[in-house]
Amino acid sequence: EVQLVESGGGLVKPGGSLRLSCAASGFIFSSYSMTWVRQAPGKGLEWVSSMSGSSGHSSYADSVKGRFSMSRDNGKNSVYLQMSSLRVEDTAVYYCARIGYDTAPDYWGQGTLVTVSS
Amino acid sequence: DIQMTQSPSAMSASVGDRVTITCRASQGISNYLAWFQQEPGKAPKRLIYSASSLQSGVPSRFSGSGFGTEFTLTISSLQPEDFATYYCLQHNNYPYTFGQGTKLEIK
């Protein structure tokens, strides 16, 4: 059974940093690209970043480019999102998801809440 | 960037109704379109991939169609558990973009 468990969310001040983690199980982790998607309170879904399984090539939304960095450790079956220079508008639930072979997210974690507030 | 225009943004319907939600892409995306269902406080769940393929375990009352720029999600006979918010997603290229969502409420 595919499982994705996010952690690391919390309250942080504007300009601060936070590192989210996503632990994966139930599939061959290194064979899949992974992605982060966020959802601000009461709003829709927004794609944040994606990273390939083997090459580690990553892509980012313009809204986070230069501030967020995605990484993965295939030995630990985990993916990370390092967030810096956080803004109030980064407040959201952050979901980790696996990207299926059709290139769309298929399995999602339960999400972790990041609140940026002074 | 590819813009996804989803309509309607909200609708009310009754159990047993047939419902159609539409997504329009600002440029052609072949069949790189997925549909997700999200219940309040929960993670999105994929219903349809590659525009028209039913995700394993999803009831057959859900169906998708379309290619290029026009896509639809149809629920043939609404059940009580279907009242939720639905999103389309284009994954033809980065940045991936979601539609604004359709909140389906009970009439």
C-alpha cells in the first residue's frame, strides 16, 4: 500500500525558514518523481515543485522560485522541501504526492500545515 | 503558463442527478488532464487520469472526456458521498496548473 507521511509544519515568522519532510513507503521510491502541492486556507490547489526520481531534476512555481528548494534521499525513501524567506502568503497546507507514470500526481499524503505569521 | 478555466465554480444538485463539470485549457494539452475530488479537511483523491481513464477503485459513475483544450468530468448519478470539491489539473508541462475548483453542494 502506497503511503506518504508529511511532517515539519508549524508556525514561523515572516522571513523565517522551515523544512518539510515526506516519508514514502509501499513502492519503489527511486522510480518515481515526487511533487509538492499547497492549499491556502479556503483556497484552491497550487502546484509548488516537482523532482524526478533518478536525475534529481527539479521544477518550481514562480511564486517560490529562489526561496524553496526540493530534495530527496532515495536511501531514506524521503523527499524534502526547504522553505526560506517565508511570506505570509506561503501559509497553507502542504501536500506531498507521488507522480504516476502518466506524469500526474496519483497518491497524496495527508498534508502538513505551515503558518507564517508574526 | 497554461491557464485552466473550470466551470462552474459552485453548483447545487440532488442525489441521483447527472452532473457535468468543464475545464478549458488556454492551449492544447493533448490528454494530460486529471480530475481530483477533495472532501473538507482531506487530501485530494485522483478520480480520472489521461483525461478519460478511471482510477482504480473509483466508482464507474465517474467518467472523463476531452482532448486538446476542452475537458469534462461527468457524474452519472450523484450519491451522497459525491458532495465535495472537484479540481482539474493539466500536467502537459511545468508549471502544472489546477482549475479553480467546483464545489458541489446538496440541493
